[in-house]
Amino acid sequence: MTATVPPSTKATEKTDTRRRKVAIIGSGPAGLTAAIYAARANLEPIVFAGNTPLGQLMITSDVENYPGFPQGIQGPELMQLFREQAERFGTTMVESDVTRVDFAQRPFRMWVGEEEYAADAVIVATGASALWLGLPSEEEFRGRGVSACATCDGFFFRDREIAVVGGGDTALEEALFLTKFASKVTMLVRRDQFRGSKIMQDRAFAHPKIEVRWNTEVTEVRGEMTVTELALRDTQTGAESTLPAQGLFVAIGYRPNTELFRGQLDLDPRGYCRTASEGETATAIEGVFVAGDVHDHKYRQAVTAAGEGCKAAIDVERWLESVGEIEAATATNW
């Protein structure tokens, strides 16, 4: 049986662009999936582009692990499809970052510069940003041998020699995962010891494919079309050397994009948004929900972020119904 799709409601037909039932801050997989679901529920969502417009997939070349694309798809192309689908059902996109929020009372208020917006419910989906080394050459080869996600890109480095930068649990986990594909993994650690847990250190030390170089930092990424070599420097002596490598994985951590919400939402010591209870999208503030990497520091995948966007939109609709903002009869049959 084929469902009847309601006609798209164009943004230009809306009578109020400043006040909505739901506002979504962030436009990656979590934010745009939430928009698709909210729009189909006739909530006419407004989406603010967020810290990284259309999310981190905009700087990802080949995406081969998102369901429905057996031949893979380019990250920017996938995110453009997300956007088109959200807009098809009537989502309004604001091509700017939110600069200030006030979640003290409803309607919740948000500002883009001096322009004020209001919403009865808010979904925070601003994501998290990988921390990088800050090298111009690192940025040049991003997506062509330089990555910050072993789960996303490890498959492309089968039978190749690669390097992982970092000394914490993230780096150790990435290095161990990459041994499934690479012929050799060299860990480059700035200090003379790991910061990660003892059990993860023991696993790395015991793995025959992993070699550790202490007191080492990357000064340049070299290659032509793709990475072929890394320039290194000893952090104690200053001695320079090179390392043949076909890939570089930067695993020095992530920074959740939550600075905007300090003093407004409950954040953990690392800055990730906390939810009211495990496995939920609702925060301690009634009417404010979160989705994606802004609170998920474990999986950090596009497909899990999209799933959380779906959950958040459903939770928003049910909450709006519970507080009388929408009629029960209009609630979507998911």
C-alpha cells in the first residue's frame, strides 16, 4: 500500500517565520532527519544551519556505510539529499548560526544576530567537531588520506601502512580498529606515555600490527593525489624524520558544539548535553530535546545521528500534544 504524501508547503506561504511550534538548531543528519519527521507531522519546523552547515559529512568524500547506497555516495551529495527531503515537506532553512538562546521559559527564544525567533519546542542538534592538528597540509589532504574517523574510513586503507595521532582511549581504539584493515599502524604520541586506560594500552602493546613512537608530532602531511609520507619531529630533541604512510588518522578528541548552551542546558564535564534519562532525547528543560553527536560521544555515526533525529522529532510531537500545543487528533500515526 502506498502512503499518500501531503503536498509540500512552501516557506513563502507561511504567515510567521519568527514563531514556530518547533525550532531545530543544527543541520547535520540529526537535525535534518528531525526536520523531515517534524515537517511531515505538520509542525512546520525551522532549521538553523548550525556550527557546521549540513554537518561533518560535508567534509567527507566517500560514504559507504550509510544504508541505501550500495555503491557509496559523496558526503556533500548525501547531505544535499537530506536537505531537499526536509524542504520538500515544508521545512524552512535559515542560512545562519544561532548566536544566543534563552530557554528560561516558553516560548523559547533564539537570536540570529539581532533577529529574534521563538518556538514552543527546540531540538538541539549542533553536533561535535573533531579536533585537528591545525596543519595546512592536513587540511589539504582531508578526505584524501587524512581522516578523523576510523569507523567511517578504515575500509579504504586495506593492506596499507597508516599512522594514528593521539595517546588517549580514542586513539587506542582507532588504532586497534584499523588493524582489521591496515598492514601496519604506527601510533604517534606527543608524550612518553599513553593517557588511555590500562586495558587499552595492553591491547595496543600486544598487537603485532601496532608500533608506537613516543615524543613524536606530525609537522607536515605529504603526497600528490593522496598521502604518501609524514614529516615528523621529536618533541624532546627537535630531531626531524619521515614516515612512509598512505593514511593519517587524527584521534586527539572531539569538541561538542555546545558553547551556545552553557548556562542553559545541563552539560557534562566534556561539554556534551545531558538528557533527563538514559536513552531519551528530552533534556531537564521541558520542551528542549537533543539529538546526535551533541550528546552522543560513543557512536558518532551519521546513521545513529539520523536515528536520534527521528526519535527527537517524535518526542517533540508527543510532548506538544501532552501540553496542549497541538490537538491529539493531529498527531502523526508513525
